[in-house]
Amino acid sequence: MDEARRGGEAQRGSRSSEVKGSAWGGVDLGGTKIEAVVVDAVGRPLGNARHPTPGDAGPKDVVRAIFDALEDASRSAGLAPRRLAGVGVGAPGSVDIQMGTLARVSNVGKGWTEPYPLAGALSDLVRGPVVLGNDVQVAVTAEYRLGAGTPYRSVLGVWWGTGVGGGLVLDGVPWRGRGAAGEIGHVVVNPGGSRCGCGRRGCMEAYAGRGCLEHKVRKAVRRGEKTMLFEWMRKKDRTRLTSSIWKKALDERDVVATRLIDNAVLMLGVGIASAINILDVDAVILGGGLGTRLGIEYADRIYEAMRPHVFVPERQPPVVLAQLGELSGAIGAALLAEPPLH
Amino acid sequence: MDEARRGGEAQRGSRSSEVKGSAWGGVDLGGTKIEAVVVDAVGRPLGNARHPTPGDAGPKDVVRAIFDALEDASRSAGLAPRRLAGVGVGAPGSVDIQMGTLARVSNVGKGWTEPYPLAGALSDLVRGPVVLGNDVQVAVTAEYRLGAGTPYRSVLGVWWGTGVGGGLVLDGVPWRGRGAAGEIGHVVVNPGGSRCGCGRRGCMEAYAGRGCLEHKVRKAVRRGEKTMLFEWMRKKDRTRLTSSIWKKALDERDVVATRLIDNAVLMLGVGIASAINILDVDAVILGGGLGTRLGIEYADRIYEAMRPHVFVPERQPPVVLAQLGELSGAIGAALLAEPPLH
């Protein structure tokens, strides 16, 4: 409310630099939806909005849609338009943080492969600084600072969803290497094995990612195996095997679903344990659509699957569940805009 | 010479705290030898000495042997006894840096499994501060600061020898996690595969470590395969297949040696690429007995073996050879004692 008043005053003539500073925007840019949130100085959500990602649109339209979602989120937070002190955007694809460009996000904008100056274009609309980040990394950073990771100094986030993304926070600092670190989904768990969405073979994601799992179900059906997965998909009027469909299939002991998820858990155990042997962080945070939907039972199963491969078994780090829910990516993006968090 | 003069003066009465400060000691503690070095303020070796690790001895005898090696190295640097400003020790096994203890080094001292206060005991002898570190990590740190890693901000060191050790320097800071990071030899490259020296299955070391390779050669011989490896071992009067024996076997196109090393290279490619996908560091430094002996040809082959598995192939980091040679571990240990490096 205070923000709204100050926003109102600003419109009556005070300079924007004097009134901005108490609310930050965060955007989680996905292939199907744009999740926008407005947070206060300690990262607490004040309002949020979800817009569909425009289908068949170019980068310009996507930027406009992001701005609209931010304005909606601002409204729901009681803020006047364009009152955000800064905005962060978490995006898939290839993010160049220094240049503020986003490339290779064909699942977001139509034919969006070349670098587009997303930060600059959005900055013109919101009239404030915009920072880009990797979608999974910012979600992991949010969990580290405000969620499941708060008791730890260093964490590995494993986002188990359509793909298997990862994020690292080492001694409090997000680690991105030269920009592409955290790709735990592409740790090779079975050289020459199953084909992955990335085109390579034997990646952890090839066994655990929802996209690759669906591919394996279709193959099983073609081989004549019986599963209820696609029937539930049709009943729920979906075009993909969503996390909730997988959850139902496991609850109902669907044989194909159970076998594939059992194998996914085994391979997650192998790949995450390998990462722990290299990094020796304090904890693993399990997030993502499948991770959060399948919940603590599967976090525990992944912990057990890691056990045979962890080099210092007496100090195997816990596998904890992400806590911030669907807003974690957007909140983490807002943290990129550096609210003081005091 | 300046050092020697100052050391001499010290013996004629000045207090030790006034004259220490220009030379630091470093020790690489191995199962067969103790390598000691004395370095100047920029990490340059002033003198060194190599002593055998006392066989069948307890921790106390090992500490005494370390001290003797340091005193020899000091002498060869022209220093009077006990003139080192500080000493660092790189050791295998389980190092507790805070407590200054070393445990689980059964290959060093007889039955040395419980934590022993190595730092304190050695400090009493050298009459100065002693810091412990992991043997591979300190060697990698030395390469980072003074050798092959100097052009880079972040590196992964892979020490290919009896085992396959690893070390990380991230943005200039050695990364040890909770003390056990860098165990790249125990990245799982083939779940359920070959037995590793650590007792687990499918570790990279199980395919690439010299210890496990020798085990595979013995199995091949039992199966009736022909190899010259053991004959060269006897001719060289060795009890183990050393790096130079492997080098000769490859040069002579020994079939068993070639097949096993080819497979080792493939598996090193898988495991190191997986680590790169997680960490995205600037470069890989290849060291260790086998790594340095097989040289640049094999660094290049490992680079090629990584290629199919690297997630961002256009930015695959180079694999460069360690440059500091056999003293890298001891020099890196000396850096633990924090010479100013100005």
C-alpha cells in the first residue's frame, strides 16, 4: 500500500528515481507460460501474474508479453505502473549475462535461435534495469536464500522436469562457470545408452527427463506393453504426460510407469552421486515439475539410489525438497535485480 | 645465498622470528616417497630433497621422516636448520584442515587409519606453522598459480596415476567442499561395471587408474592373452606396472596395453566431460604419473574422447598438460603456507 501511494505521488510529478526502490520484479520465462512476481526488499512476494507465452511469436512479442505480465503482477501488488526498482528474468536457452542477450530458445519464441537483446528491450519498457539469468540457476538461488537451502552454505539443485536442469551455489555464490555450468542432466550415466533430447547418448536426462520418459512410454506401447498413461492424458485433456499424470500412474501401480520411474531414480542416483563426489556440497535440493510433484518419497528414493556411489558415504548430503513452489523461478529472477534482502 | 647469510646470522643470536620469512617448506607425502621442497616468496624452488616413506612405521616415524626431508631440502637451498617461515604438507587420505589431522592413509604409515595430529607434531619439530592439504588439490593449485593453469580463472585438474585424483580451482579459489571435493576418479561412468579400488563399481578410476589397469592386465593374462607388460616389469626390476612401462608398451603396440589404455581414454572422456557439463571451467589440467608420462598426445586424445559428451561443444575447454613436473605437489603444499607470491 505504501508502494502504491508512493507510486501515485510519482505520477503527480516526483522523479522516478526518488520513488523506485522498494519493489523488484522477477520473471520466469517458460515455453508455455510467463510467471511474473513482484517482491519486497526481503524477497517476499507482494503480487504475481501468469500469462501464456505467445505462440508462434518473435522475441519482440515475447518481450511485450513479459512486460504485460510484470504490469499485472505490479497491479496485484498494489503498485502503480512502471514502479519497479529493477527486474530480473530467468530464461532457458543460452543467456549472455554481460550482453543481456538470450539465444537458442526455440521453445519460447518462433525460430528464436540468434541472440536477442532481451534485457535492453525490456528495460526500455519497464524504465529500469533488467538482468538476465538461467531459469534453473535463479530458482536454485531462490531456494538457497529463501527456501530449502537456507541451512546450508553450498547446494546442488536438481530440477527434475521436462528436462533435468541443475544449479549450484558454492559458499553463497551462484556458480555458472563460463555461463553454462549446472548441466547435471547431461552428466553421462550410461555411455552409448539412450538417446537424449540434446542429441547425445546416455545423459542422465535421457533416463529421467519427462520428455525422454514420454518417448520411452511410446516405444513401450509400440512394443505392445500395456499402460494407462495415455488414457489418463486424454481424460485430463492434455497433450503431454504431465507430472500429475505420472504421479497418478505411480499411485495406481501402472507397470510401465513404475518401471521407467524406478530406472529414472536409479540414474538420478548415479548422476547426482557423481556430482557430489566432484563437489562435496552440503545438500541436494530437488525441484522441478516431477521432483516437487513426486515429493519427499522420491527425494528419499533418490538419496538411497545415490548411496552406492557416494565416495564418502558417512557424509552423504541430504536430498531435500524445494519449498518455494511454482514461484521459485520468478522469485529467484527478482533476486537477480538485487533487492537488499536486509 | 642471502637466505643462507640471514640463517647464519640467526644462529649467531638474533631471534628466529626476525629472520624467518623468506623461505617456505612444502611436502608431498606419498606411499613410497616424501618429496620436500623449499620455495621463495614467489613459489620458486630453492632446494629439494626426496626421502623414502618409512615402511611399516607409525605416524610418529613418518613425521620424523618428513622433518628430515625438509631439513635436507633446506640445506640444499643453503638455509640453516629450522629457518622456514611456514610449512605445508599435501597428503593422501582424509585431511582435516581445521584440526590439522590426517587419517585413513594405510598406504603411508602402518595401520594409520585414525586421525593423527600431523600438523601439530611437525610444527613442534620445524618450530613454525604447519598447514595440511589434499595432495592432488595442492598440486592442482600449484599448476594454477605457477604452471599450466596461469592463463585461466577456473580449472579442473585430473591427476591420472595409480588412482585418478582431481582438484578444482574456481575463480582463483581452491574448492574442497566439505573437505572431500574433487574426487573425479569416482564419477560413475558405467553403473554396475568394473570393480574400483574404492570397492564400488563403475568408477572412472576402475577403468583408468594404474592400479585397476594392472588388475585388468592380470585378468587378461589369466585368460591366455599375450602381453609384454610383465616381462618389461621384471626387466626393469619393478614390482608394479609403472607409467614408463605403460609408455613403452604403447610405443611397442602391445595389444593388451593398447586396448586397456584406449578404453581408459574413452572413460576419462566420459567422466571429465560430465564434470565440465556441471562446472563449465576454462580448462582441464592433466597431471599425475601416467598423465605426464603419456604426454600431450594423450591429453589430445582425452580432449577428443570428451567431445561427444560436452554439452556446449563450441566452448569445450582445452586439456593442457601439467608443467611443474614431479615437484608440483611439494610446491603446491608450500603455497599452503602462504608465501606472499608478490
